Amino acid sequence: MRTELFDYLLPQERIAIRPPQQRDAGKMLVLSASPDGSASHDFRDAQVNEFVHYLEPGDLLILNQTRVRQARLKARRPTLPGGGGGGQVELLFLNPLQEGRWEALGKANRSLRVGDRLSAGQEELVVRARDAAGVLEIEVQGDLESLLVEEGEMPIPPYLNRESEPQDRQRYQTVFAEHLGSAAAPTAGLHLTEAALAQIQEKGVEVARLTLHVGVGTFRPVGVEDLDEHPMHSEWIDVSAETCAAVHRVKSQGGKVWAVGTTAVRALESAAQFTSEPSKSLGRLDPYRGQTDLLIQPGFEFLVVDGLLTNFHQPKSTLLALVSALTGRERLIAAYEHALNHDYRFLSYGDAMVILPENRSEVL
């Protein structure tokens, strides 16, 4: 699949720099799933607070309960005896490795080298390794998690072109976040409020949870001409036996499984890939806990997910390819053109899109 097929022009002014005043105050574009591209290009402009109306009693809504770590940390190089050295370094901590060591990215005026010593708060940090891609292995003398709580900043996406602000600590986190470990938010979930989740359950919709810790690779554009050659980043997921049982129960009773965000899609469909005898109609799914590097693109057969709440994604991204697999590429690009022509806000703090399950398009 050629990467250029997932390209579109995104003006800088259409990127939402800050969240809306209220989580559910954004717009929501509604369209039906059509992976074969046969459906018409009819869309409906709605509001995020209308999402509950597209769910039906007996459906299942699945949330990614990962919690974003305040993983961006400002550190300093030591000052040399003659007065030289010093200087600020920005670190983005990704994943814990062995005891006391972390994988991280670094940004500084002078490249970080193996053996460099840094200070942050009362802690000392030492660069122990650096790979060809510039990913660092950093040894932390004390408790990094405590240091990040005290000194760290929310790792808001680089395309926002601004420093993290106090409101980001709350707004770049879902209201259902529990398990600490993400380097980025599962942004479709930012639209949901506790009141909306209560209303959804009161309607007779079951809610289940899983965990996918979002990696920094989610921000990296595809840099190859053929999407199949893209080195897909790996992320840690946990799809529990309880969530698998909920999928089976709802599917076997004729309900639809909805994912909140592409991260939930990736986790569910990854678990299906590791299931011995998956069944699309019955939703047989085995629990899975571990890494996934699943790439979803047009032609992919979805075994679990029927409907999706998602955001508008970057051009030439694997997230755009994933959504295209559910809607059909031409239909999705047409939807993005509609959104651009109707003042929708894009990316992490932007507006939403809901993709209806098959046989629910009549609501359009």
C-alpha cells in the first residue's frame, strides 16, 4: 500500500493547540463503516455530546485505561570548573528497562553522549547507551517516578508547538486513566466525561477496559514509500480475561463492540491475532498481555471491532491507515476533506469522528 495514498494537506491553523473548554464540547463527524469503499460519501455533522445516541442497548464500549506519565523532564549538564559547560537538556522518558535504567529521547544544543552526567531536582542521571536512532539508555540514581511527579511535565505532542501548561496535567489525561505508562494520551478518550459514561451505562451499554501504553512512535510519520516496509513501533498491551468474556458475551447476543480510539482497536485486534480460533461472529478472544507491533491497513479483517470513536489524525500516519481499513480509504479521505471544509479541529486536542458499525448507517 503506497504511503502517498494516506496523504492530505493539513493547514497549521486547523491543528487544535489547546483543548475545548469542556471535554465533550467538540464537533463530531458521523459516517458508516465501508471497508470495500462501496458506500456513498454521506456524512453527518454532530456534537461529541451526542455520541451516546449512536450506541444501542446490548452494545459494548471498550476504553483504554492507560495513564500518561509526566515524562518530559528538564535536566542540566554540570558546570565545568572554568565556568563552561552547563546548559539545559530536555528528556522524554519512554519505558523502564532493567533496575534503575530507562529508555529516553534527549534534546539539547549539544548531542548527548555515553557517559554524560546530568542533574534534575536532587537526582543524578547518567547516559549509559545511545543507539543509531538516538534513543538513549539513562541510569537514574534515585526514584524516577517520584522525580517525574515533582518535576516532570506532560508530554504534549510536538506539533502543538508550545510548552506544557498547568491545564495539560488534567486535560491531556482521560477521566478513566488508571495504569501509568503512556508517553502520549489515547486522545479519543479525552472527549468522554464521567457523566457521559454514566449515561452510556444507564442506556444498557456495557463498558469494559483494557490497557495499551502509547509509545512515542505514534507521532512518527511513515517515511517509506510502501507502508508494508514501515518499521512499526511496538507497544505494551493488556487485554484481560474479563474484557474477553465481555466481547464474547456481547457478540454472541448480537451486540456491537465499539472501541474508543485507535489504541483500543490495536489492542483488541492484536489479542485476536494471538487467539487460537478467533471468531468474528461470536467474538472468541483469548486474554493477552505483552508487546504488539500490529500494523492495520486497508485489507485487514477486523475480528473484534465494529464501531469506533476516534480523532482526526496526521497525514501519512499509521493511525490514518488503521481508520482507512475500517471505513475504506476513499471514504475516509472524503470525510477529512469535509471536515477541513467545515471548520473541524484536528489532532490530539481536536474534534472527533464516529464510525458506525455495519447496518447502522440508517441513522445518517
